Amino acid sequence: SSQFYKIAASSFHIEYIMKIFAPPLALIGIFFRGTDARLAGRSEIQKSSDEQDDIIGLALPGGSFTAATIGAGIMRGFQQQKVMIDGEARPALDKFHYVSGLSGGNVPSIMVAYAQNTTTDELLDVDGINHPTEITAEELDALAEKSVFKTLASSVVPYMPKALERFLLFGGNVFSNVVSMCCLETHGVERDAPLTSIRDEVKYTPVVETAMVGPSELYVEWLYNSANVAFGDAIVENGDLLQDSHVSSLPVKVNDNSVMWKNSEASGHQIPIPAFITPDTFHIPFDASTLKFDTAVDTVADPVHFAPVSSDPNLLQPKSEGKYTVQKFLAMGTNLLSILAHDAYEMVAGHDELGALLDTVNAPMLQDIPTTRGHKRSMAFTDGGYSDFSGIPALVKLGATKIVVPIFSTMTPERVLELGGPVGVTAYYLERYFGALQSPLPAYNTTYFDFTYAGGYISHIFDARSNGEDQMTKLRDGLTSLHRAGGPMVITLDKLEVVANPFWGIEAGGKVDLTIISVLDVPTKFSNQIDPAAAPPPANRSFTEQGYFTNEDLHDVPILASTGNIFELDIPDGNVTNTVPLPIELAVNPRGCKMTEILTSWIVREAWHELDGVTGAETFAGFKEIFGDVVDMDRVQTDRMDSTSLASDLM
């Protein structure tokens, strides 16, 4: 049963802080539900595939701790498999040059890279069970104490008062303090830890996608009231410039980045500007432009004469902040408070004192960005979900030639089934990267704060007709066959032709093998091997139905909701005290977390070798083909069992 936390806001100061702080916190659960290790001499610039060896990237999409759990499970799967590197058997995770995160996808990547006094094996529970036949009720109750998974299933509520206290004493950003306290400091990462403090055993470079959202003096007014509006108007006005087509018999518009760039230019580029950060370099690859800012208030900002940025993050830091820290690194990719506070501003409209207080709580993340006029401008940054959803574009810009990406959703299982099931939802999330747009094109809805609007129009990265094939049809057909076969849904769209994209500074001509892991339900091959006693179904129900467990604790595996503790807040209002239940818990269900940990790593293991579709034809060649020289883990397991048996015989 849920636990309840109750706070009485007695003093005037705390009362009004909490009155402002409560609405955005109340929306955290709702919005999250809905929506370098060292470079080793590798250059962080895009190159064509014939100029270099393969650069392998792992993209971890966003979606709160739902995304973090799935991302950590996929990382665990690769950490458990072995490949040959420099003549030594090492974890396949070491073969990834980059792990790119978007929003919650950043959490496992940054935690694994920067956690202190531990190992990657310990953080990812590598020695834990990884096969469905080993699952018991007791195992589902046992999350490894020092693992990422234990953190993701632990309540964030106790950190809320501490984060508020730190904010009152030291300023900064409340949400970044919450994320730092629960995800970093619990694993030995100090508040002022520098970006160079990656553990030596970590071989990948973490990449954090973020978004530049206007000058600091206009934050958050421009973001809430002007961003995307003129861009949306231009998209609708110039809709006839885009070709009509069909995807799975549905009408679509075919995106053209040159047309979309003109739409952006016509709006004064009043959109969230995509950016990404590595421990070495802060990248804003957006093409050189003049950025303008319409406002409905007295504050006016001069245009920003922008040129692409590629700089040491420390050189862009405001002088008042000192060195760029790991806390800021993670916070710039996961700072959703700017989204969640939107409704709170509407509630306090006309109350200047409360609005000013909310401005303070909702302080922006700032960087001093150089301009073509020779000076710097203080610019605000926030969650990368404003301009992307997956982490793929940053990897393409960094020159990745092979990209692995899990695709999932923060929808409920029921909603996934309504929208076409795992195949339909996977295709829906990927279509933007192949230029498929909704038809007719919708204008930006000013009555609803759609922070993801621009991302759907600036993310065309791959030619949908690469190799003369309809890539979306290839994706759907392959996933459908695998789904019907009952195993993992993994497919590679190979040799995708990269198209020019000025929003991400991507040049045309490269080629990418994109491997998609659909993580939207439970494969029957997995669930059929579990003893039902481990997760008893309700009376008169099957163990699984339509791809999901019927057990109450596991019904939304693997797309877990952020559930758990309810935070009750008493807010005095004149003679009335309002008790507000706040669904602010980010933590996922512990038993669901453990099942998802096992499932996602099992998917990697099961798909290490080829996967056959429902007809018996090979549909996926196996992850081993991505990494090259691999270790036969089945042989390793057999050798271990033989050694154990021999040892027993000798005793």
C-alpha cells in the first residue's frame, strides 16, 4: 500500500514557497508518464563511413525513471555479453564509443560513468539472474543494493525537502538538486565533481542532449508564450511545399529540411535550439543564424547573432558558477521543471509576488554563448525533450556509423494497444527521423503547452528510401514477423543514407546502420518460461494477456509507471486548509523494476545471435554482427558448469 507524507505549511514564507512549488511537483508524475570515458583520440566531428572505422553509439530515449530503467537494463545486457578487445574478453558495453541520453535516458548513462567506489558490474547487477527460468517471487523482491535499479525503485520524496532547503540556502535549480541527491550523491558523486571524474573502467563517452531556450532575461516568458508559435504558423502556411505520401496506407507529408529551415528562418528561428554535451565539448551545431525573440511583456531582448558552438563546457560557464560539474551535466538534460511549472504560472497570474517567487524556484540553467559580434550572451538551457526524443541526432552528428536504440513509450499498456500495439508505436516514434509528418500539418496549439512540437519537425535524419527500399515498410514487416514469432523484436535498418539537417549541423552523405530494439511488451518466449507462481495472476485471468502480465505489480512491465508514495501537502488558504495529494513520485515499482531489468537484459542475450521471424527466415543477424569479434557466451556458461561439476566431484 502507498505511504503518505504530510507537511503542514505554517509560516508565511514556507506556505507560499510550497504553494508555488506544489503545482509543478504535482505534474512531475503526469508529464513523465506522458511524454567522455575518454575519446581515445577520436574526433568529435561527423565523418563519412569510408573515412573511419565503425563508431558505435547507444541512444537512450527519454521518459523519466521508466526510460532510466529500460536504459539501464539494455546497458546491463551489453555488460553481460563479452567481445574481444585488444586480445582480451571484455564486456560488449566497452565497444560503444558513445552513450547518448535524452531526459531520463541520461540517468543510467551518467550514473554508471560517474559513480564512485564501485564497478559497472555492481551498478548494473551483472551477476544477478538473467534468465526467465530463474525468476521467483523472492527474486522479484530482491533488487541489488548498490545497483542503479535499486536507486530507480527508491522514493525520491525524502529528497524534496532537502532540495528545497539547499535551494533556499544556495540558490540554483530545485529539480537539479533532487536529481543530484537521488541519482548522483547516493553513489558517491560530490556536488562539485568535475566532468573529468569518470571512472577509469568506463570506456564510453556520455552524451547529454539539451536545448537552448532563449536569452536568460526572457526566461521563461518567451518559452511559454512565443516559442514555436510563428514556426507553427509558417509550417501550415507553406504546407503545400511538402510532398504528399502514405505510410501504411495513412496519409503523410514528406519532410524537407530545406523547407523546414525556411519556415524556421521566417519565424526568426523561434524554436528550442538543439544542443548536446560531452565531458570535453559543449556542442550547439545549429547553422549560423540570427535568432529573434517576440515577447508579450515589456522586457525586450536583442537578436542573437549565432554561429555554431563547439567549446569546452567550462569556458561557457557563468562566472558566478565556477567549474562545470557532473550535477549540471545531468541536470541540463533532465530539467523538466521548466515544463512542469507552466500551469503554476497560470495559477498565479496577477499575483506579482508569487510570480516572482516562482521565477526564483524555476531558475534556468545558464551558459554564456559567444556570438558573431564578439561578445557573449547569457542563454537558458533545459531538457533535450524540447527538440528530440531519442538521442539519435547527436550520435549521427558525432559520426556514429552504427547506432543501437531501444524504443518504448510512457503510455499505459492499454494505450499502446489502442495505437496499434508494439509495432505501430515503434514505427510512430521513428517516423520523424525518416521525414514522415502528420497530414494535414497542424498549427502550434497555443491553448496547450506542447513542448515537443519543434522536435517533430527538425529531426529528419535518414532517407526513407535508402537503398531503394521503403524503410518504414521494412521496419513494420520485420517487427510484425518477430512479434508473431514470440521472441525479442530487434531489427537493423542497414546503410541508411544520412540527409543534410541544418538544425543539427548534419551533412549529407554518411551511412548508418540503425538497430532498433522494441521494448513495449513482454515477448511470449520470455513469459512462457516463467513459473506463474513468481507472479500469480488474479482469479480467472491468464498469466499474461495481450503481451502484458496480469499480476497487479507487473501489469505495466516493461513500460513502468512512476508509482509509489503519495505526497500530501496541507496548504492554508484563508480559513480553509486544502489537502493536496501530489503524484510526485518518480520511483518505479520495485517488483516491476526487477522484472524489467531481467527482461531487457534477456532481450540482448536472446538477440545476440540471429532472430528468426514467424516464417523461420532470419530477420535480425544478431548483436554479434555489430561488434565483430565476440566470445561464445554459451561455451563460457558450459565451461563454468563443467568446472563447478568437477569441483564437486573432487570434494
